[in-house]
Amino acid sequence: MQIVTGMNIYNKILDASIVTIGNFDGVHRGHAEIFSHLRRKSCDRGLPSVVVTFEPHPLKVLAPESAPLLITTFEQKTALIEESGIDYLVVVPFSKEFSLLSARDFVLNILCTPLGMKHIIIGHDYAFGRGREGSFKTLVSLGALNGFTLEDLPPIGEEGVVFSSSLVRSAVAEGDMGAASRILGRYYRISGAVVHGREIGQTLGFPTANISTSNELLPPDGVYAVMAEVDGQIVKGACNIGFNPTFGGETRTIEVFLLDYSGLIYDHGIEVHFVQRLRSVQKFPDVAALKSAISRDVANARIILEKVNAHYLRCGARSEPCA
């Protein structure tokens, strides 16, 4: 996948293309269906597929106090879109100045002239341009004048639930990792690096990897059954998020006890896939009670992780090449 950003988005990139546009935070199953449809159209017409997105998220610029905690980092989002088999990712640098661009100028200056857009696919009720003035009706008019066609996909979901980034955020915030995974099509995950901590787990006989992450959205404090990817290996684990109240901790930490793993991984990259919440954080009366609770957590995690859905550990929906 070729990534285009900065001032290069205004240069001539393609003579003809099939395009979709959106924020795509989380790259959930609804987004995956849009990308799949985009790929089919791309293959049918023999034209490159293009995803247009924004960085940072527009609300981070226009209304930071109302901006959501993002499900994916930009790097995670990019990787997931690439896994979907997209040919080009056009990343529009979003600013207050850019937000003043009219819907018409956005279509002409970003989509038509640089990308040679011949067809655009948008999600249900998508709005764009200055003050969200652009709509499906706007695109119909501009398409007639500028030689592109369009589709407005209906809401995508199942069992009466429409897949959305806001639903994923709500599920993660409530610690309902099962609900989050059903919308995402994969386990919710964070990525980061293993850093030195207080090494309390070491003294308890359960050495943990302390995680420093740039992911904004974290599950609530508690203990979770997780799968961790480190040094190319998938390892079962139990993760604690919280302040270590038994030891009077003042800093919120993310600690993962890797089951049946003994490698040295300080400063290594790690991804943690949250499978199921085990319990809330508790303050125990003494170290012995804490060790007993951790032992139960590890035993419960083993049982849960024996039934882990391996499909949900994949980065994204890998796309087959055009026939």
C-alpha cells in the first residue's frame, strides 16, 4: 500500500481511481465491509483502490474537549487498512484552516484532480467539508459535472446492532471485551514497549511486563485474560490495569504476566490482545491474600485462553488479489 500525505496530497497521484473516505477509527467490521466493497469495485473496473482519511482526527482540532479517545493509533489504523488490501492511503493533514474548505473544493482539489476519482463509496449519512455541508446529494451534483459515480452504503451490522466506533469505545470503557471484539472482528488490543516498573510482581513470584503505550483508549482498571505478541510469539497472559492499591501505588500501570514465558523483553515491542475481563481491582489485606488472588487469576486465564478464537488475533481482514 502506498501512503500519500503532507502537501503531496495536492499533487497528481492517479489518473483514475475508486475512492472511499472517512476517519475509520478502530477499523471495525463496518469499515472492513466498506473496504471489501471498495476492493471489489476496484477489481471489477481495473482501477486502484484509495482510502482517504484524516490525521489528526478532526475533533482533536475543532473541539478537543469533545474528541473521543481513539481506538487505534495512526500506525495501527494504517496497518489494518493495509491488511484490507487497499492500494493507496491518502492521509489529509487536518487543521483549522483545512476545515474551512468547502465541500465542493474538497471534492475537486483532494479527490478529483489528484486522484482522478471515477467512483466514490461513502458510509451511511457521511458528511464532509466546511460545517459538514457536503452530503450524498452534494456528491450526486458534483459527480454529474465532474464525471464520477457514487454509492451510499446502508448501515452495516448484525442482529439489529449497527457497527460503529462509538459502540466499540463504550464496550471497551465498560470492560466488555467480548462485545468490543464482536464489533471489531478481532480482540481489542494495545501496543507499546516493555519498560521497567516497581518489580512488585517479581517479589510475588509473578514477574510482569510493564507496558508503556500510546493507545488512548484503555479498558477500566481490573484483571484480564490476554494474548500477548512479543518477539514474533503469541503468548497467553493475565493483565492487570490499575494503581496496585495493596501496595499504595499512585501511578496507573499496565502489567502483563506472561504464562510459560521466560525471555528478557525490556525495551521490546509488545501487543496485548484483551480477551476477557476476570475481575475488578481489589485492595487485599496482605501479600498472602494477593498472591492467592493472582494464582486464581492465572488459573482462570488459562481456562479462558484455551478457547481463544485464533481468528480474532489477526491484524485485519486480509484481502485476496484480483482474479
